Amino acid sequence: MKQGLLGFVLTALSAGVVVISSQSSLASNLQLSQLAGDATPVELRMEQQPILVSVASNWTSKLPSVRNEIIRELEGHLRKLAQGNQGSAKVEALRVEGSNLYVKVLVHHKHEPRRRFGVPLGVPYSLQSWVETRYNPLDNKSTEDATKLCVRGPSAVGSPNLCVTAGEVRRIISAFL
């Protein structure tokens, strides 16, 4: 029975070494070696391929039409950095600067304690911090950027720094451009 190779990318084949770029299971990879029909042992090695994001060359003219969708998606994603029962994230800047895109997001940590029998439960706090990045959307390597974009959590509740990577933010934006 012939098995399809859907999901596999064969990147090199030489002297008993097969390099497979995929996130599929090892069992599927072993089936591939059986398909080769070669009796010699085959070494299988997995390599993670970078996520390629395609951005239109006219992204600067497209930005105004997708701006609201980008803002909504960014605020939803970065909301997870905000602490407290009233925490939020708000995009303050999303603009073109030459060949770069500049993004600035305000992360507001806010907690208003609930009351039980007239007594507040918890510590009230309000703290603001920002997440900023500037990059060229046409540079595909920018979405691989593992630089941490961190906000300081509220010390009143002993919160650590909360982080996302620059690549995460850039992939969200690039999906619309």
C-alpha cells in the first residue's frame, strides 16, 4: 500500500541520512523510511522550520483598511499580560514610520477588591506599563524575534514580570497585512 507524504518536507537525502522537517510523529517518520525500500539503516533527524509569514509589498497602503482588526487582535492577545479583575490592554500607537511599523500598547493592571460583609477582599492597585516594538514587516526574520516584551506586574500582589515575544506580536500583525 502506497502512503502519501503529506506534511513532510524532504530537505536532504544522502548516504543513509534523511532530514525531515515536520511536526508529525516519529511513527509517521519511520513509515517514510520503509517506503524508501532500502535495506540500509536510515538515520532520521527532525528539524523545526521557521514560520514563514507573507506580507504584501503594499502593506503601508493596506494598513488603514485592516487597522481595527489588528488593534482588536493585539488587545485581545496582550490582555493576558494585564493583572487584576479590571486589567486591560489598549493599543496607543500603530503607525508607519518610514519602512517600519511602530506599535505601542498600554497594559493596565487594575484590581478593585470585591467586598464581603462590607470588608474588601484583596489589595486594590492600579499600575500602567507599555509594550513597544518597531520592525520592518517585509523582513520575514522579524517574526522569529525571540526578544521578550515584558511588563512589570503589580508588586502589591507580588506579581513577576509578564512577557510575550516580539515575534508573537509581529505574527499577529503580519497575518492581516
